[in-house]
Amino acid sequence: MSRLDNVFRQKNKALIGYVTVGYPSIEATLEVVPILAESGCDIVELGIPFSDPLADGTTIQQASYHALQNGVTPKLCLDVAAELGQKTDVPLVFMGYYNPVLHHGAEAFCRDCAAADVSGLIIPDLPPEEGGELEALTAEYNLDLIYLLSPTSTPQRIQLVAQKSRGFIYLVSVTGVTGARTSLPADLESFIGRVRAAAEQPLCLGFGISTPQQAQQVARLADGVIVGSRIIQLMDENNDLSSVGDFIGQLRRAIDDICSDS
């Protein structure tokens, strides 16, 4: 059983937070991840900065650009993950694009992830039809390779991801890029239901969740709630990071209310 599998066995509903490594600084990343864990996150995604983050909205694009300007590299991200592993027990998942993985060397990257105690990888621009090499390497190094699905995914793509994704399936709430939104799509229940009918893995939904009410809405339908852009925004607004901990605590309570009612 992987560390991600264990999260979903222990928690009725998982809360997953995202931060960009090195934004606004390496020190901030090392400080905020333990805060996310202590405040209620069950898994933390560490974003590897990339020059062309096509799946990310303005907030995370700017964070990625700033981190690159700070000299953040995949190697530094691995070092940060290893240091975070000494600070907190929360499972860490890298979210990044395939080009830096290839540049590092796919096998070397998986080996180094395992050495840094990283639990999984999310590669938004890696289609499951082309993921065979990385699937084999992640399996060899006991990493979960997590694929994404969107509301426009075909039945065939849903079936393929259901066969291949490990740890959980990342559901994108909208067709588009990441970013905090004021409301969630009306067809969310239908989308999650279509994937649920084909997949046995936990389903975690992200892209746009920014309030406790939205987190609660998602938690009624999915197994996990993913929040990223709003965390980055709060890090911009409050250098002491207290607002981040408060926000995660609010999300955690909203999600747990669903579990206590059921």
C-alpha cells in the first residue's frame, strides 16, 4: 500500500494543498508546508516551476515565473522535498510538466524522488497514451503516477485513466486553467458520476476551489478536495502565513462537517 493509498484508507475525505516550490522564497516553502499539514491538509502538492505552465492560471503562472527568477530548479525542488520530509509526515506529491522530468532524466528523476521521500507525481501534460515509460519507472521506485481528467474527457479516456492512474485520479473541475473561482460548474455531479462508474481509485477535484462552501460542495461528491491558487494568493497577502493556516482550518472543518453528517 502506498502512502497515498493509506491517506484515503484513514480519511473519509482528503484535503490536498498546493504550493509552488520557491515562491515567494525557498524559506517560505519550508515554512508553509508544515503549516498546511498542521492545519488539516492530508497531502501537499509541490509545484515544480516551469517556463510554460499551460494548465495553470495567472496566479500560479506568476508564482512559477517568480520562482524561476529565484533560481529554482528541479534539483532544488528535490532538495526542498527531502528537507520537508524531515519537518512533517504529510505525503508530498510533485506537480510539474514533463519537459523538466526529461531534462533531468526520467529514471534519475524517479530515483531521486524516491530518495527524497516523495510519494507521487502529477504531470498535467503527459497523456496516458504516452505514459508507459514513466508508469514503469514510477512503479519501480514506488511512486504513484496520478493522471488527470476533465469534464470533456471521453468515455475511452476515462477508462484508460481508470486503468493507469495510481494513488488517486485528479479531476479538473472546468475546461481551462487553474485559478480561484466564485462558483463551481453546474454539471460537476454528472462529471464525477461518470468517472465514479468507471474507476475504483479515489477521485480528487481541483481547479477553482477557494471557499469553505465550495470545499464542502466538492466533498459531498468526491473523495478529496484540492486547493492551490487561493493558498498562493493568501501567501501574497500575508507574509506571516497565519491566514494560510486559518484558511486551511476552515476548509478542514467544512469538509469534516460532511463526514459527521453522514
